[in-house]
Amino acid sequence: MKKIFMVSMVLIVMVIGLMFGNNVYAATSGPKMAEARVEVTSNKEILQVGETFEVSLVLSELVYAENGQVTSYVDNIAKVEGYITYNKECLELINSTLSAGGASDSKFTVTDISKKKGDVLATFTFKVRNSIPETETSTQAISFEHIIVADSTGDSTVVELGNKNYARIVILPTVSDVIITPREATIEVGEKAILTADVKPDGVANKNVKWISSNDSIATVENGIVTGIKEGNVTITAITESGNKRAEAKITVKKSQNSNPTDDTKKDDNKQDDSKKDDNTTVNVTGVKVTPINSKIVVGKSVTLIATISPENATNKNLKWVSSDEKIATVTQNGVVTGVSEGNADIVITTEEGGFEAKCTVRVDGIDARGIERVGDKTVTMGLNQTRQLQVKITPSDTTNKNVQWTSSNNSVATVDSNGVVTSKNSGSTIITATTHNGLKTEFFIEVETPVTNITLNSNEINLNPGGTFKLDATVNPSNASNKNIKWISANESIATVDQSGNVTADVAGTTYISAVSADGKVIATCTVNVSKPVVTKPAKVKIKSAKKKGKKVTLKWKKISDAAGYVVYMKTNSGKFKAVKTVKKAKTVKAVISLKKGNKYSFKIRAYKLDEETNVYGAYSKIKKVKM
């Protein structure tokens, strides 16, 4: 018996795994109706002003259920309707078929829809309005309520979306300004100046700019690096790719100090000639400068500084490049500065000869987060006193500050620590919000359920005959359990079956187990069902009514026995023993015809029988009837 029980429990567990693994949205006990599960999805999560995006209602499950059991999958959806809520000051719903339902609500009805699991029931197209604050990151939610799905027969069901009834998007700020540093600069012919363009605000998606020189014959510009061509004044313009914002810098190009001889050398031609002839003449360094004197980069990016030694023909042009704080910015001996972390650092250039110095102050900014996404499902279901690790993804991947602040909207239900570990406290729901350092957010919905701890049955063992029935009742504890639904399972349905109301029906002899299983499959109560083999009583004694001969045959007639399955006729001669000569299987008054030899004497007797699983059960023999042929 123990082996049978263990095998049966294994079968029960396997069945439970199949049931709950398929995530079927089963109905509760009741009349036949359609039941649906719908998910809300968005084709974009991060947008800019003026962009459009789509929010869809996707059918994940739609079934017919009767008395708590799925009977068939629905494939004839006719209509979906409900209400959609969104911020009309920020978003514009551009679906022309939707009718307004209030100041912030819109009612929709969709009849031209798909009919299969995974199909889109309705799609809503939105445009981000230009009227939102352009300098701030905005998080918006599009919510759905009172969704009803109806089929062509008229059956309908209200879809319980719960905390899965919304799509959330993040709207990045637009370009508001661009600032060039420095605004003015003076260079010599052949020298370079480095300009930087700071696109505002920091959180914009596209910070690319186009550089233009007002006169390429005086100075050219490429990626912010200005090169002096000839004397004159020129305007360098930076234009943002996004928003078409502009900023200008004034550049003055002077003649190189060493391009023409000085007045003194003009007066002393012989001295000039002598210096040209002396290849060993040393030209001393008189100074050094760096361009630009201020620069701004982001972590991980680089900028090349230009050092200019005076005079241009100085003999020793060796330089030493040093960063005041290599934890913020490093510099190579070629003047390439790379941002390491946020902060300010001075890049000091020193000439080997004379020890002349120049300095560029570099500001290193971090790479701001532009998006934050959930890793995993929106809704997380937990039991009491459990922990769950939540995770988010910060974009771009090289964001400098990936710190996230975690908060719970209801600490009495669940708390969350600084690492995103949620601890459930009491039954209910709460929203766990993850916020980046620059205010971007995403949310998890936590549902804390009161688990079923015990199931008791009104009987732990029942004895039935084949065809017998018994009503099992299950009591779920605690009384405030979140989900008190019960699944009824028979370990061997060939012996006894059970419906989802707990009605047990015996079939054939044997022992099986009927289990009441909690909705989460973790708690089981079992009742042993013994189906007994029926006791077959002997049929009554047969009474022979007549034995008549005709020619070589004898016809026997006897009175029917109501519960007999058949009759056996026995015969012997005067000198022999009784032997079975014929079996009759008729439900009415019957006769048996026996061919015999003329001149002999024969004796007859009959007995009835009933059917048993293994053998026949016979009644008593009738009185003997004798016939002389």
C-alpha cells in the first residue's frame, strides 16, 4: 500500500507541474463563460519630443470555462472595449476612431481584430507634444481600465489586468542651447585652437554638432579644431543636429612672429648672414602657450591639446605634460587628455629649456543615464517573508554614474534595500521604484500573497462500491489566504474520478487517492478511496416447467430467474453421470432442444449462474426430469 501511495503522489506532482506550468487562466466554478488575459506593450520606451510610438493590447490567453474547467479555446473574438488614460498635455492620441470619454480618459471600441493567442487586439498611436518642458526628462504612463472582451456569441468577460494595465515611456529633453568654449581666441598662422561645444541640457539624446567657418581662407575648422591659414578675422559656428541651435566663436588669426625678419635684423644683414652660415647657433626658448586654455570632455573621451613654443625656430622644443590629478584626467606626452572620472584637473606643460609653463584647465563630466529598464517581469508575486532580487539596466552601457535609488511605496507590505533586494512583510501590493541619479525611473509591482498553509478534507478515507459517489469538501487555511482555489486530482481515474467540485465517482474495484491541491501547487490534502469488489449472490433454484419429446429431440422449458446471466443444462442416461450438454444465455423464458437416441432413458437437471469478475456463481440444481425416448 505504501508503494502505491508513493507512486500515486509522484503522479499527482507531475500533473500539478503540467497544470501550473502551462499558466492556463482557469475559471472559477460557475456557468460557462469566456475568460481572457491581456498584456500591454509599447514598441518604444525612450522618446524625444515630436516622436510617435505605439501601445498595444495583446491577447495572451482567451478560453471558455465551465464549472471551473477549461473546455475550449476561443477563436471568434468580436469586440474589445475599455478606457485608456494618459496625460493629454504631454501626449497626443492620433487614433481617429477613438471617442472621448472625459477630460483625461478616452473610451475605445475595436471590432476589426485578430482572433488568436498572441495577436494584437488594439493599437494606439501617440505623438509626444512639443508643449512639454523641453529641458527635463519626463516619465509618462498610459493606463488601461475596464477592458471587456466579447466573442461573436455575445459572451463577454471583464479582463482583470491588475498591475499590468499600463505602458511606461521616458521622454528625453530636447536641445535648448549650445555653448562654445572659448568664445574668443587669437592664434597665429599655422597654429591651432580647440573649441568645445556643450549641448544643453545634459540629458539630450543627440549632442552632435556641425562646425562651420565663415571664411575657410582665413581659418578652417574640423571637429572643433581651428587652424589659422592667413591673417584676418573669422567666425566659427557650431550648429546642433537636433534642434538647430547655434553658437559662435570669434577667431583672430595673426601673422607668425617668426615669418618675417625683425627691424633689428634688417639693419644688420651681415649678422643675419653670419647666423645662417653657422649651423651650430642655438635659438633659446622664450615661452610656451597651450590651446585651448580651458576644455571640457566626458569620462572615457579624449581631447588633444596644442602646445606652441616661442620662438617657432627654438632649438629645444622638448616638453613635459603633467596632470594635476590623474584620477580625474590623464595626459600623454603628445598632449592627448583622457577623462577618467568627474571633476577638474589642470594639464601643465613645461618646456625642458627654461622651464616655461602653460596650463589648460580640463573639466571632466560624467556620461548621464538616458534610460533605465526593468530586467524581468513588471509584476512580481511573492509569498510572506520572502526575498527577491530586482535588477535594472542603465543605458547607455558606459553611463558614468549607475547608482540607483530603490524605494517602496508601501513598506508595510514590502521593503527594498539599496541593492534592490525586496523583502515581503505582509499581504498586499506595493510599487518598487528604481531611480537614476538624474531622475529616470522604472517600476516593479510587487504582489505579496498570503499563502495557503493547510488544507483539510471532510474525510480522509472513503469506501465505495462501483458506481458509488461521495462529495469531498476542502477547507483552506488560513481563512484570509490570497488564493483559495482548489484543484482536484485523482491518482488513478480508472478506479475513481473527481470533478472540480469534489464529487468522487467510483468505477472499478481498487484503491486510489483523491487530492485537493492549492493554486500554487505547494499544499496537498489526500483522501484514500477504496472501491470494493461487489459481492455476487447465488441465483435462485431453477424450476423446470416441462420436458417434452418429439422424435429424437427433447424440449425443456423452465421459469426465468430475473438476475441470472444464463443457465446450464445437465443430462445423463440411466447408467451414466450428469454432464453439461448446453449453456443458454437468454433473458426470457427459454427452451433447450436436445437430440437423443430412441429407446434410451434420460435424466435432466438445470442450474442458473451469475457473472463474477473471475468466475461464475452458480445456483442450486433443479429437480430432475426424466424422459424415455
